[in-house]
Amino acid sequence: PYDFLANVSNEIINNIKGINRVVYDISSKPPATIEWE
């Protein structure tokens, strides 16, 4: 799965102007309970 995620993020970064980072959450918590600090 990590190879797939790396490939997808590289495709996004290399092909979409203005995108320089792709962040994905691999925690088991539902998105509604995640807080960014």
C-alpha cells in the first residue's frame, strides 16, 4: 500500500501546478475526531 500511496502522491505533485505536498492520514480514527495542531 505504501508504494501505491507514494506513486499517487508523486503523480499529483508532478502533474498539478501549484501542488507541492500531499498529506494522507493512515490512523484508524474517523476523520471527525482528528484535530490538527
